[in-house]
Amino acid sequence: MQGLKTIVWLSALFMPIQVWAAPGFDLDLKELKKPSAPPAAARKSKPVVAAKKKVSAQPKRSVKPAQPPATSPAAEPAGAPVAPLSPSELALKAGDPCLLAERIAVAVARSVPAATLLNGLELHPVAAVSYGEVAALVTCGISAAEAYTYGRLLEEHQVELVNIRGDETAGQTARKVIDALALPYRIESDNASEDGTLTYLMPASQERQRPLRLTLQP
């Protein structure tokens, strides 16, 4: 019995081994021997180049030549004469010579502080004025000797002294002030007029932009 088992074991050991495969896995040996084709190399895609936009050249602006400003038909030609300004009018009553001298002085010239013209002198002027490069002080009632002395002292500082005594006529008073300031003038009427009115016409200047017609009424 032991010998029979040994024989059966040996026969089973040397039997050819058969391989069974499932019907679904039956492959052709030729097909297995064929090398599988390598996967197709991926095509290199060309880089996408952004299309350049055509920049349209801006049209050049045409530069127009500068044109001279249009002249108004109403504009006056360069050489046209300029109409003179009408004079300012000032009428003063002839009365107290001292008061009249004060009013004439401030009317024909520019008032300034008296201290700037006194230069330390003890005077009490009724008016302190300047016209251009000329300055003047108007005083009333001082004696002739005092007027002479003060006048000489003020001349050293380029200041004129106009002293009104009190017995001057309207014409004399006006001429004292006007002559002291060296004002140009023209008399339009004189004492020969019927009512004795005096009219002085003074041209325009740097101090006065318009002419002045000064009338002294009796």
C-alpha cells in the first residue's frame, strides 16, 4: 500500500503541465511578439504670437500762419490827433486875501505836511503845498522883516515863502501864489471885464492830468 502511494506520487510529478486560459484571454502569439508602436510624439505647438496692432499714424496738424489781428473799422489810425481834455472848473469868491491865498494854493498844487517844509522854523502857515520840484509855505500877517528873514532861511531848503499882508487884491493874491510855484498860466479875462472877474487857465501837467480854469469872482 505504501508502495502504491509512492508510484502515484511519482507519476503525478512527471506529468506534463498544461496551462488553461480563459476563452476571453486567448491571444495570438504573433500579435504578442509585435512590438507595440511608441506613442506619437506630441506636436510642438507654435507659440501664439499676438498680432501687432497696426498703429495708425496720426495725421499731422497743419500749422496755419499767424494772422494779424483784425482791425476794427472804428479804430482810429495811429497818427490821429487826440482830442484835448476839457479843463476842470473852479470858481472862488474874492474876499479875505489870506483865505483866498490858502484856497488857491491847495487848488493849483498838492498839499503836503507843513512839518516837512518848515525845517524846524517857528512858523504857522495856512497852507503847505508842492508842485513838481517846487514847495511853498503860505503865511498871513507877519511883518515884512520877518517875511524876509524866514524867506531867506527857507530858500536854503528849496522852499518858497508866500506872505499875505492882508491888503492885496484878488489878482495880486493869485499871482503871488502862482508865481511862487512857477505855474504856467494864461489870463482869459482881466479887470477890464464888466464885473471884474478874473479867469486863469493853467495847462495839464504831471501833477495835474487835466487843465484848470480858475475863476476869481468879486
